[in-house]
Amino acid sequence: MKYNQLEAFYQVMLTGSISQAAKNLGRTQPAVSMTIGGLEDLLAVKLFDRHAGRITPRAEAKVLFEQINPVMQQLREIRGRFNRLDAFPVPRISIIASSNLATHLVPHAITKLAASGQEFRVMNGSSDSIVLEMENQRHDIAITDLGIREIPLGSPLFDSEVFHVPVCAIYPKGLVANRGSSLSLQDLAGLEICSLYEENLAAQAVRAKLGSPRVEFGSFFPMACYAVLGGSVAIADAITCSTLLALTRNTLPAECRALEGIEPSPYYLMRTRYRPWSHMADQSYEALRVELSKHQTFEATASDA
């Protein structure tokens, strides 16, 4: 199938008429009709019933529309982003990160460089949106945890490194009797557990071991705060723990322990291949790399509150 065939079909389905689709596409009605006919020939199926100049989608057309709708929307978004590339001033170093990282780790890593006069732009987004932004070369550096899909490590548009951060339990001081450096899954028996949303790949591994939570969250930090304030256990990771302790400045009585029996959380540090690079961008990337490397090991910690 050719793009112009899908585009014509998409417009006909959206507008409900050949004439309006032709107007939207800047083409003639006969041209759109011929394109639709070519698509039907290619698929060997009749997509529309035609009566007295009107067309009515058949079941086959509705099925095809459902299949191509997300693809067409994504293509439109990509085209729009590239059209806007020159519309906004691009700062010298642009970083996009998932919320768990943009909350503390990224600001902490770039503080000294920013104090020296380097300009930054720090944005946050979901794992999927971060990958799309990097594919469109909208940022110099990206850093994200796992979302609802695997991160494409072999992309020709950006380079990536993977860091494995220990999973840990975050809970109010004294909630868990075990005073060792780590907890087993059995130590959490009978306690209320909260984790990330069901579609998250990392959360699925947690649920397989601990069951479905009563409360699920879209990101780690609010989940950790909820657990400490509400007397439950947040299944998070070492980055969340350091973020919680740093930002609450020991006002929350929290404990963080490594959790045995669950694979570490993968974090991905990415840099684009087709944006101008600089020595300061190298330094920024290395600063983030150092912070992620630190979090690949974890020791039990607690607030002073």
C-alpha cells in the first residue's frame, strides 16, 4: 500500500465524503475516487458501498480504519514536529527525562554546569514520548526508565546505555521488623503494597511476585510519599529512595531497603546522533552517567525524622 492511498482512505473515513476528502487533500474528486479504487484492487476487497453519488463504509473499511488510525496520527505528529524544528530557539543543551529522574537526579547532576553559565532546557515525558522526541532529534540527551514498551537499543537515530538500578521497598520507619540490609518478599507478607500502573513492564514483574496493589501510580515519587504517609510499602528503586530523602530533607520518617527476588530496574541514557555536539554536552552526559552509575549499588537508608 502506498501512503497516498492510505491518506485518501483516511480522509474519506474522517469526512464521510469523497468531495470533502478531495478538498482537504487539495486534489480532485476523480483523483481521490481512483486512489480509493486502486486501494480496493490492491486489497482485493470492496471498502465502500456507492449509491447515487454517496459512499457508505463497509465493515472492511471500518476494520482498516481502526488499524491505520494510530499510524496516521503518529505520521501527522512527526510531520508537525519537523515543521516546527526551526520555529523555536533550541538551547545549547536540551535534556528530556522521565519524571522520576527529572524530579531530582537530573537537576542535581547539572547544577555545577549550570552555575558556570551553561544554559539548559530540562523537559519531562513518558518513556514512549521520550523515545519519539529523540528519534525526531528534539533533544541532546534523554534519560528514562522502562515504560509500557521496550526501549529500542539499536536505533540508528540515538545511542544508548543501560544502567541496572536495584529495586527497593520504601515504607514508614519501623513498619518492617527485619533490620537487615535487604528484605525478602516474605518480609512484606500481609503489608499493603503499592506499585506502578499495570501496563508498565517493570510493574508487571513486581505484580507477578507480590500480586496486584490496592493503589497504583503513574510515577515513583508520589507513590513513595503515599506509602510513607499512609503506612504501606512502595515497590520502587534506589533512585526513588535518594530522591525522597533529598527532597523531603528528612521530614518524612522513611526507610529504604533493597528487595531480594526482583530483577533491577533498567534505566536508559541516550544521546542523539544528528544534533550539534559540544564539550559541555559531553560533560553533561558524563555527569548524568556518573549519577546513574552510583545508583547501581544500594545500601539500606533511613531518614533522621
